[in-house]
Amino acid sequence: MWFEWLFKYPRHAYQQGELAFAGEIGVLWWTAAIVLLALSVVFSRRLAQWSVLRRVPIHLLQIAAIGVILALIAQPVLEVTRLAPGVNTVAVLFDSSASMGLPAASDSKADGRTRQQVAKDLVTRVVDQATGGAKTVLFHFDDRLARAESTEALEPRGARSRLVDALTDLATNYDEAALAAIVVLTDGAQNAGDSTELEALAAAGVPVHPVAIGPAHIRGDVELLEFALPSRVSPDTELSARLVIRHHDGQEVRVRVLAGESVLAAETLSLDPGTPVVTKDIPFATGPEGLKEITVELEPTTEDPLPGNNVRSRLLEVDRDRYRVLYLEGEPRWEFKFIRRTVAEDDDIDLVTWLRTTARKTYRQGTADPEELADGFPKSREALYRYDLVIIGSLPATALGDEQHDWLAAYVAERGGSLLALAGRRALADGGWDVKPLADALPVVLERRSGPDAPPSYAAGEYGVRPTEQGLRSVLTDFGGNPEDRARNWQTLPLLADYHQIGALKPGATTILEALEGVYERRGTDIVIREGKPVPLLVTQVYGYGRSAVLATASTWRWRMRTPPDDQRHSVFWRQLIRHLAGASLARQRLSVAVEGDSLDVRVGLKNQRFEPVQGTALMARITPPEGGAFEVPLSPVPGAGFAETVPVRGPGVYRVDVDTTGTDPGASPLTARADGLKALARVGTPNLEQFEATLNEALLLRIAEATGGRVWREDDVSGLGDAIAFGGAGVQERQQLPLWNAPILYVLLVLLKCAEWSLRRYWGGI
Amino acid sequence: MTRMRPPIGPRFTKKMVAMLVATLAAPAAFAQASPFEYDLTNFIPTRIEYHSIGGQFEAYYYYDGRYWERWETDFPQAEQNFAKRLRELTAVVASRSPARRRLTDPDLGDSPLIFMSDVGYMRLSKAEIDGLRTFLHNGGFLWVDDFWGDAEWRSLEVAMEEVLPGKRWTTLPIEHPIFHTVFDIQEMPQIPARDFARWGTTEPATQHRYPTGSMTTPSIRAYKDDDGRLMVIATHNTDIADGWERESYGEFYFENFSTKAYRVGINVIVYALTH
């Protein structure tokens, strides 16, 4: 306010405009300048008795005052571009999603108005501000953008908020008049669409001015922020629902995990007021096979203003997903035994092992019939392709023929299988694998050490283990329990007793675990690592359609033998590693169902035993809506990409999709590679979506304003919005010269200069 | 190796002297090892040191110029010979230096297969019982050898009942995989000590704890875990390790006993390394 009084025009005008002089610097101006300077010289002679230190400030003040007078004579102006009157439009965008029906204040008892009521109260002031030379048009948005005649009829009923999409749509497609700005009255909720894609909105060149409505937190609210669950698990196994709960006041909450009406687990949590976001795992049994909707409910002991954000659901496919794993080992050793023992605990993994026991004898275990691995390595490409994961231990490359090496490389690159190479005396480059085709697929460069004195790459030694930063985000390093304890769980493992010096990492490789070679200390009966030089231990990469990994040790068995019997870390690590790698391999048959608005995008991938696409067959998808009444839809072949179809659906709910592939590959072996079971669930719409993350999303509003050149305004102060729009630089602009000769600041400055001079002279005794 | 029954009962002082002599006579190379003293990338034959009850010719005996405790029977020569043959005949990379451990040692788990010999008079402490139980529950494998007759079997039975209460011993049939992992063994061999080999395979009953009962039938008896895997095997009425130790004592012994003892030993080791 004071700025505009002193400088005559708003701050936005000065930020955007340039100072200039309207008058000519002619005879009159030069005459005035000379006269003023002459008077200054005359007066200065009266100060001749003063020292230089006193004369200089007086002269400077006099020159400054003369300068102000000369500037006034030259007619100063501010050259600006501002909205041309009568030709521009300002869009006022009204958030009509359901979250706007929530309380506007943190404590609803203190201020009972809803966010939409606050927005409606603000609209008049916003329009008054925005109409300085422009007309306004009213829009509203929730899941879609629409024109509104007035705010009276608008109700907060939208089930979703697409704020960024609505702004982008409006900024890029409004064509009735030049759009000078968008003023959006919103709480910033964005629960549909992509909130990170602001490039298109920024490129439209229309400043967006969000008016932020809503509280930063809601008193008494307990919210289930996240509910994570794998999409597919085995029957009758224990599973953990990972919950992220946000609260503000600390209280007891009853948690229930449900499948339909059945309670699978229930637990009471005490939420600490000092930890507003809590992560908690709730174990429950998966039960028998089937497609299920698992629901988690929070029941606070005190009244919750937003009970709708206490419930989330996830779809879970409980099915036996059997992985077939082939382990080739050239040396009976403890790592082999303990991998086998661990995998034996997992009913979903069929581990077939081929072990060289002597120079001429081998030992097979886990084979499905006498023919499997009867000749050692699988005798055909199809037989190899039946495995989801191949593990190669301390086996020299010479154990395989050239054709088998070619199959192995193609197994990863073309079939999309997974491969894990372990450390050992005859593993990796020491085993001669560096000159075989498989070397290209591995995530490290195999380098053979040459020379008679070259030490072997594989040697005994003491190594600690720790996950890398990327590893900490990987499921492979998760032993369960509290996520904060993950790094500590690794630190307290028994030391490894060996390490295989692997070569340089390839550009696409990811290190999940590091071994630490360094300083150790004895704690009780254990040796633990204190510090050390990190070297890569577990490295993975995607290669072709498949995935490969190298584990540069063969002494993880110490994690089993040097810990108490109830310590499950060795078992969890190996089962997760094998499941992760085997699960990443391509299945011969795959069904994916994605929800696109009000449609289901159904896609089926179908391959034969050589993993070549199956063509020339007809496939039907059977869609079962939530209310029943299944119907069939033919799937269209997509060249090189299987079969697909977009299926419109009638309303929200859980839809089941089944695809029958019987007879599409008559020659398929019963020992076939994993098929995902062509059935899936898909949920259309999310209940109570608008009650989640329902506090003011100021961060998104700031990003929008910053990206577009606008500003975030508060509901209690929108003064200045009109000027910000007028001088915003968008719409049809005209250039104006705003006179400054009568700006109070110039006269105030002149008076101040002369007062300062007078005060100094009086102080020094010159008057 | 086998023992001579004492003509008179033991005396405490004599026992102590004998123990001191035995200790001094034991090879210094097998002093207690710290973790990682051995190269754990190798298979390390590991002998378990335990206490036996009784006096001379029970807890200890005199043979070949020195006193021996029961646990060290055939040690370390048997393990050294066996490790050498393992390296020659199989792909197992065995350490040439055997280790010796107590069941209470914190690094017992670094040897997932342990070997106990001559257990007829063995007595385990509470700590040893707990240590062995943890070892077995973690997946470790125990091989007990060189004990004969009913009384010595009963002694082992009582000790193991305390380690794994409720477990039942099973006599393994010749079809069991342990007899076929590397060599196809059609008959469980009875390996006697060299001193008796020339008269047959069964050792004289007077050499063993009374009542001896039948000593004519060698067998492998086992404890299995809940998944049917072997946790403990006992080669009863036979002395497999003697077959390794005495391989150089003559052509007759080598051909008739050492070769069979190696076949059993290799099969057991490979079974333990694969199950």
C-alpha cells in the first residue's frame, strides 16, 4: 500500500517497466542546469573556511538535490506494457472436486466453513480484482474441465482432481479471446493425472495465479497414506501389508486387514505424537488360491474428521507361481548345500541341480523325471528355455559345448531368462567364461589375470556386507521388519569368508550390495566390520529381454551357520534373490490389464516353447463386471506384440478378466516355463479418493505458479492480484508511458536532501 | 584304532599324568584355531574334542608309544589321508590340515560337517549339548564313527537324546542316497582296526564296553530332520576312519578295507555337501 502511495504505481509496474524521460534535454533544461550550478558555486564560497571533509558532503547533497530538480524538469515516466482494455479475458477456475467440501480450517469446530464456501466468498473479490480492463470467464474442474455460468450451482462432488490437466487444457485450448491469466481457487489436490508434467502448461505462456484454500493439517485426522502389497503371492503363506500412517495428535488406532467380510489380521497401534508418519508391517495369511480384494481399515479411538481416508484396498492374486531354477555347479561346496536347503523351504521354487562330483561323475537333484539333465546340460534350446533362472557356480566354461554356450547367451538376450553367476575357483574369468558369448550378458567385464605369478581372482578373506543406496531401495535387501533397521540388519551379519575380484561394471549395471574389505573388530564371539573399502558384491543388469546378476562370494552359508537357528536372514536373502530373478524372466503367456479412464486395456503376450510369438490363433477375453453378467470380447492381434483390446466398462468397481489360451501351443511341455495364469483383476475408480492427502498441497501450487510466472495468493489477501494480472505480460498488451513528475517519492527525496544539508550546516556552524 | 580292556581299575593320579603326557604328545599344529585361521573356501575335515568317562582304557588308553584320549582316535592321520584322497578322487577341494574343535567353540559353524570318533564312553556337558543342538538346527551335519556293540551304542543314544529329545534313530537301507552319491555301495563295510584285520572284520568283544551284544552287523544309523534330511549319522560296528588312517599299513589292508572306507567317506561327505 505504502509503495503505491510513494511511487504512484504498483510494484508490478516497476518490476516490468523501464524508466525514461518524456521531455527534451533542450535549452531550457541546460539553462536551468547552469543556473543551479552557478548558484551552488556562489554558495560554496561561503564555505571556504571549512575543511574538505565537511565541504564534500554538503556539495554532494546539493548536487543530489539539483539532480532531482533537473530530473523533474525532464518529465520522468515509467514505460510499461499492460493489458489492453476491453480485449482480454481472465479465466477464473473453480475447484469443484469433493475435497473442496472438506473444512477450510485445521479445526472445523473453530471455523465451520467448507473450502468451497471460502472459494465462493472469494470469487467476487477475485473477479473485482481481475476485471481491471479485462472480462472474466468462469470454469470449474474436478476430473474434467467445464464452463460454469455462476458459482451458485457448483457443488463439491467431483470424485477426482486433475488440476494440472485442467490448467493445461484451459491455457492451451481457450480461444474465445486473449487469455491474460488464470486464477484458480483450489486446495491443490491432484489425485489423477500426472502432477509432474508442467512443461505444456508453462509453454502456453499464461500466468497461473492459484488462490490457496485449505489447512496445512487437519486436527484429529488419521490417514492411511499408503498400503503396499505384492500383486501376486502363493496360497497359504504369510504376507505383510506395509502401511504408512499419517497422524498429528498421537493416539491409539485399531488396524484390521480384511478380505471381503473376513478379518485376516487385527492389531492395535499406539501412534507417537513425535512421529507424524509411521511405517508398519501387518502380517496376515494369504489363504487359499483366488483373486482377492484386501482392505485395510484404521479405526482411531477418537473422533476422526475424515474417516474416508482410513480405508484402502489392493487387489491380490493368490496363486501358485512356480519357478523352475537350474543350478549348474562344478564343485561340491557348502554354498551349494545351503542354497539347496533354503530353496527347499519354498514350495514355489523347483530347484534342479547338476553337480560335478568327480572328474567324470555328476549328481542330479530335483529333476522332475529321469530324462531331465540326463545328458548333463539341457539337451535342446527348448529344454533350457523351460527354466526361469539359471545359476552357474564354480563350473569351468569347458564343461559346455559351443552350441550350449550359444543357447545360454540367447537364453538371457532372446528368451528373456534370468542368470546368476556365483563366485568360485572356476567361475567367471577364472573358469574361462570371459571368452564365451555369455560374457556379454553379464553386468561386469570379465578380465582374466594372466602370468604365472598372477593371483587368482577368487580367494579367501574377511568381508563385511552393506547395501548401496540403490540397494537399500531394492526388495533384495529387505529382511522384513522395521525398514529403518535394514542397514543394521546387514551390518550385523557374519562376515563373508571369500571374495571374487570381478571386473569393471558395465554402464547399465546396478550394484545392490557391496563387500567391505577393511578393519574389523571382535564383539563377543563375533567379528564385525568397522570400516573398509567397498567393492561390488551383488551386481545386476538388464540384458536384451532378460536379466543377469553376479554374486561375488560363495560364503553366504556363514549367515546360516554363524547365527542362531531362528535367524532367517540367509533364507530370506536367497529366496528373495531367486524369486526376484526368476520372477523377472519373461513368462510364455502373460496377461496385463490396465485401467484407462472408463476402459480396460487388455493385453496378452503369447509365445511358443522357443519363445517365438504365437500367431494365427483367436483369443477371447472374458470380462466379469462387479455386478456380474460376464461378457466376452475378441482380442485383436497386434503385430509383434501379442493380442490387445480396449474394453469400455460401465462403472466403478472390481472387474475380473480371464483369457483362455488352451490349444494355442499344442506341443508345449508340461515342464514349461512359468505362465502367469491368464486371469487378472482391475479396479475402476477409487472410493473416497478425495479424502486422501486432503490438506493444502501448497508445494504443487508453488510449482505451478513458478513455472507459469504467476504467484500463489492466500485466501485472506488477494489485493494486488489485479495489478499482477495487468502487468503479467500475457494477453493483448499495449505500451504506455506513466508520468512520474508528480510521484510523491521525488518531492519527499528533495525535502530530505535539503533537510540533511541544513542539519549538517547547522551542526557544523555554517549557518 | 581300537583299545585294550584295562586289567585293573584306573587311578586318578595315573590318569592325570597320562592326560598331561597325551597333551604334550599331541601335534602342536592342531592348536585351537581362531575364526578364519583356515581357508573357508575349502572343505575342512573337523574333529570334535570331547570328554569321556572312566579311567585308563576307558577315557584314555596307551597305544603306539603314547596315551590317547578317546576323541583323538585316528586323529589327525585319518583326516589327512582322507583329505588327500578327496582331492584326488573328487571335485571337493579339501584342506590338507584338519581342524579340531569343541562343541562349545563359537566358530563351530565354520565347519558344517563335524566328525566324532570312539564315542563309547563320551559324556557331553550342558554347554556342549546346547552347542551341538544349535549346530544341528542350523543345518550342520554330525558323523559319529568307531563305536561297537550294544553298550557303546546305548552310550551314544543317551547323549544324543539330550541333544535332540524325541528324535528316533533310523537304520539306513542300502538304497538310501547316501550309499550312492558318488560310489554305488551295495553293502555297508565293516572296517576293523589293523590289529584284528588278519582274523576277520568283527573286533573281539573283549575290546569294547560291556555288554557288547552283537558286533557282527555294521550299519549307518541316522537322525533325520523334519524334511527327511540326515542330520546325524552313526557308522556303528565299524571303524571307517581307521580304514583311512591305516591305508599305508599293507596291501592286504588297503585293498580289503581302505578302499571301502574311502568309498563310504566320500559318499558321506558329498551327501553332506549336497543335502
